[in-house]
Amino acid sequence: MAPSSTTFLASKSHIANVTGTDISFTATGTEYKITSTTTTLSGFAVRDLITVTGTTNNNSTFTVKTVSSANELIVEEIVTTETSDGSTTTTLDHTGFVSDKSKGDGYYSQPDGVHTVAYQVNATLAGSIKMQGSLATTPTEDDWFDISGSTFTADQSTLIGTANFTGNFVWVRAKATSITAGTISSVLINS
């Protein structure tokens, strides 16, 4: 199979953080939910990373798996069941997101494993973007690892960054972290 370019991510922006005193966490079997009675959670999207603070047991970063309703998110990572007390403020900070997965060289049994990635951002972006790889054929969140040398940290003056990395990854994806403002215009990869 010949090398191909893939757009991982079209325009994606930081969204406002959410706070509320009615945010609860529920673990039912292998389904993990963040819910509220009145605070809207519908601004979040699938694969957004949200960092939770203000709870007793769930202060961590979660990956949104599904937005079930305006008041319910299903997340990839395990939550501990915890009901809101109506007075403690819980904050859901939008801290980044992961892209769709794309086939890496290992998927095509390519021997060289060479990949090139290009990041394009706007001048107000604050945060970092890096590539992650997986050797699993059907990866879960636990199967992804950071790829060394692929991180681009926005400095609000450099609008395009590139990186080359080598590995026979079955799947690759982009992960944006510590995003506090701005927009990622696109992430392109050539495998």
C-alpha cells in the first residue's frame, strides 16, 4: 500500500468549562456516567478530555465516550459512584481531546514505520498536541501510548509544527492536552 495523507482533525476549539453543584458520578457494570440534574453538559463532544475537580473520589481526567443527553456523559475511564450533595461545586474543565484513530504503518505491514505529522493552529492556541500509537488491533483507552518526539507546544507565534516519528504502530491518533484557549485548525499525517 502506498503512503497516504490523512486529516486527523479538522478545526477543533477549546470550549468553556462547566461548574455545578448537581453533578454526580455513576458506575453501572462497565458503563461510567457523569450526570447532572440541571447543569448542561451538552457542550462536550465525543473524545473530549475533561478534568474533574471538586469531588471526593473522581478528581481525574476522563475521555468522553458518548454524550447521551444534555445532562449525561458516558466516559471511557472508571468513575467511582458519587452523588452530588447540592452544595459542593464540581468543575469539569475542557482540557483537550483526542482525534479519530488512523491506520499506521503496522496496519499495512510496512517495514519502514516512517510517519510525518503536521499541526496547524491559530495564534491564540495555548496547549500541546502530540501523537499516540497503539499496537492493538481494536484499541481501548488503555492501549494508547505517547510517541516520543511528536509533541508540538503552541507558543502563540508558531502556527505550523511538524514532526517525524518511526514505529510500526497499528493505529495512530493525535492528543491535545492542557488546552486553555484557541483552535487547532488541522492535524495531518502521512504514513
